[in-house]
Amino acid sequence: MKHLSALNKYFVKYKWHFLLGMLFTSVSIVFSVFQPILVRQIFDLLEQNLKNYGMISDSSLKEPFRAVFSGTLAFYGLSILGMALLSGFFMFLQRQTLIVMSRHIEYDLKNEIFQQYQRLDLNFFKMNRTGDMMSRITEDVSRVRMYVGPALMYATRTIIMMVIIIWLMWSVNPVLTLYTLSPLPLLALTIYFVNRIIHTKSERIQSQLSNITSVAQENYSGIRVIKSYVQEEPSALHFEEASEAYKNSSISLAKTDALYQPAMMLMIGLSVIFTIFIGGMQVISGNITIGNLAEFVLYVNMLTFPFFSIGWVASMIQRAAASQQRINEFLDEKPQIHDKPDARTVTLEGEIRFQNVSFTYPHTGIQALKNFDLTIQRGQKVAVIGRTGSGKSTLAQLLIRMYDPQEGKIQIDGNDIRSLKLSVLRNQISYVPQDVFLFSDTITNNIRFGEPTAGEESIHLAARQASVEKDILNLPEGFSTVVGERGVTLSGGQKQRVSIARGLIRNPNIMVFDDCLSAVDARTEKEIIGNLYAYLKHKTAIIITHRIFSLFTFDKIIVLDEGRVIESGTHEELLSRNGYYAELYARQQSGEEERVNE
């Protein structure tokens, strides 16, 4: 139960649901377990009065006796019916409180997990599979809900019912009670050993279920690649192997679960045999009445479901414990990127400085930057150029604190960015990433994601500045067009421009464009650059690219190679040095001339 103790805070939060549920459960059981007492009285009444009826069967008292006797039996019958109805009513209230409580806890737990996902940094998401993360917030939470709802409800009902019934049985005849309950120790040992097996197998099953979810998610996301390389059959075999492992583990767990019901029925059968045999001997010896024997048989039958539910409840608790352990491990994860206790809120103007920054990706060990220095004055436009893997995108991710450098520091307006609140820092830097991601929503909402309070006019202006407004208006539903998952209904260039519009609508003092024009044609690129030149007039901008924008006048251009600055200067200065930049420019100009001649 140590893993499930993490849920105690929710029981405290919903204490009134819990306490009322316990009260309704107790009242329902009281009305239920006192019905056999009425049955005992009926049997004793019958035993006593049938002899009397035989003695007066020929007298004038026969009819009055029959009327009184029938009325008494009717009273007892109605009493049993009334108790059954009241027991059912309070059972209904019990479910309305405890099961509703479990749904509230499920809601809170899912939100807690989702908020933890939002807090964790990029390194966590690179080290964990999407399917496993999805499984924790769906399957694992669902199994935990079964513990805080049905398992708790039936466990409470079982314990209270067993306590009351055993107390009532003991008050009638302790000897018969001991014989009736003698199979319980064997039952407890069975439950103990089988539960340990179930817990181990449940952990394995949850892990395999996460693997299946991950495999399916990767195949759905990469379906175009799978079809392009005709890998449908190998992908299906991969999924089949994962499903086969899950199926075998589930069957193994089902076989273990199957031990419970026969064990329960065996114990109940033994209890009934002991009750009838020993009880019969007690009746013969005159220690108890026939009504007591009938009462005991009814109590044993009433214990049938509690006995049976012990195994079922224990199985649910073990599965919930395995799931809650996975949830706890996740919730205990601490983000490496977080606010310091004294984090400040400031307005950023745009002066950026990288001082001797070195950074190595923790999940790969690749060193992206080495002793990197760069100073950008407020309002300057800086281009960062280099080969793939030279560390260009790392600059942008360090600036918005997706990662922190192992050495050196980054300052904005003289403030170490680690001393600022994350939300303040990121709200004042507009970042257009290299990997475009659009949500399965309308184009309007995808652009508005950059500034949730933006109006329609601002959205259209941002789209116009990104040179995508005409494309959007040509779509069937214009800005209300739903782009599909990851923007699948748009071309690569259209997705990039919508992403640019999302960045432009925020209108901050600092903007970072990470190779966000790689999928647009030359004419559109020229148009976007012209719009950006006017838009960025008074802003600090970092444009990361593998191409040279000769139409854009940069205050500074730096060339990166293996995480170091190998060239720095203006366009004209770099051309005059005849280095990497000049070579790249010559190749680019030659390629453009070839396209024009074609």
C-alpha cells in the first residue's frame, strides 16, 4: 500500500464524500444483516406455533389463531421487504458518493499528471516514449480509479459486513461460529501468495501496454514513411510481436486470477458443510434452535460475496499499486530547467550576450557549442549560418532556456537569463522553430496560439506579413479551415509560413527564426524577407539559416562550425575574406543562376 499512500491527499480533499460513503455503506449493511434475524424469528415462530395449532385444530380457536398467525407472518415478510428496500436505497447512496468521489480523483490525478508534463523540460521528452507517457495518463490512471472507487467501496463493505456478521454469529453460538469461519486462515494465505504474483505480473503488463501504445503511436505518426518504403508488413509484425507479449502476460495473469474464484467457492462450500453438520448436531443437543441454524446458513450465504470480493478487490488493489508506482515515479521527476526561488520579472529590451558558453546534450553526449561568445546590441539583426549539426539551433534553445549551458552564461540586458522567471523570459521572446508543429485546429487558432488575445485583424496582418494570407483565403473555409493533425492538410511551405505568422503576432522585442524558410520557394522567400525587414526594424532578431539572404541587410553574420565561431562580420566583410561564407555564397549564386536558366 506504500505506493497508494500518495492518494491519501485526495481522500482528505474529498473527505465528505468518503465519510458519507462509509456512513451509507454501514447503514445499508445493517439493514441487510438484520434480515436473517427476522428469518430466525419466523422459523422459531413456526416451530413453536405449529405444535399449538395441532392442539387447537378441532376447536373454535382455530380461525382466530390462523388469522393472528398469518398477520404475524405478513408483518415479518413486510419487515424483510422493507429492510431490503432500505438496504438497496442506502447502497444507491453509497455508490453516488464513493464512485462519484473516484471520478473526481481521476479528474484531479489526470490534471496533476498533465501539469507535470508541462513542467518537465525537453530532455525528459527526448528520453521517454510518447506511448509510455500516454499510457500513464490513461491506462494507469484508470486502474488507480478502480482502487479509489469500486475496490475501496467493496473492501469497506466486505470488512463492515464481516465484522457485524461475525459478531452476530458469535453472540448466538461461539462454537458453531468457529467451525463456520475455520477455512478463513487458509483463505488468507491463498490471497497473500496469489497477490504477490499478481503484483509482479501487473507491473510487467503495464510496461508492455506502454510499449504497444508507443509502437502504435510511432506507426500512426510515421505512416507516410512506412508507405513510402513499403514497410507495412514489417511494421505489422513489429506490432504483432508487442501484442503477443502483452497477450501472453495477460493470459498468465488471467490464469492466476482464475485461482481466486475456485478458492473462494471451496471455502464457502466448506463453511456451509460445517454449518449444517455442526449446526445440526447443536440443534439435536438443544444448544440452538432451527431458526438459529437457518440464520447461520443465511449469514454464510451473505458472506459469499464478501469472500469472493476479497480476491477481486485484492487483484484491483495490486494492479492499482503497480500503476500508481509508475505514476509516482513520473511525478517525482524534477525538471532540470526551473525558476529559482528569487526569480525576477523584468521587461526585456533586446541586448543579448553569450559569454564563453559550452553545451553538451545530456541524452546523446554530443557537444553542440564550445566556448561560444556573441554580443548582440539592442535592435541588431544577426544571421547565424553553418552546416547541419554546427550548433545553430542550440543557440535558440539555450536563449529561451529549453536547456541550460554547462559552462558560461547568457545575459539579456545584463540579466542572467537563469535569474528570470521562465514565463517572463519566454513571453518576451518570439521563437519560430525549425520543426513546424500545427495543432489539429483552425488556421485562426493556430496563429492565435502565439497571442491568445489577438483579434481577427491582427491574425490577418500576421498572415499577410508571413506571405500566407492569399494561400489561406484560397482554402475552402479560409481562416476557419481545420488543418488536421500536425497540419497534414497543408504543404510544407504553408505550414512554415503559418508558424512564422504565429511568431509575428506576438510582437515582442526579441525574435528568433530557426531555419524557418527551408520549405518555401525563392519568390515567396523574397517576399517574406521583404516583409520581415520592415517588421523587424526596431527589434532584435536572430535568424538561423543554412542559406544566405543577400536581400536582407544584417548588422552581423556569424558562421558556426562544430560549435565554434569560425567567421564573423558583415556580408561584405565576409565575402572579402574568401572563406567558408564566400564559398557558400558562390555556390548559392551558381545554383540560383542554374534554376533561372532552366
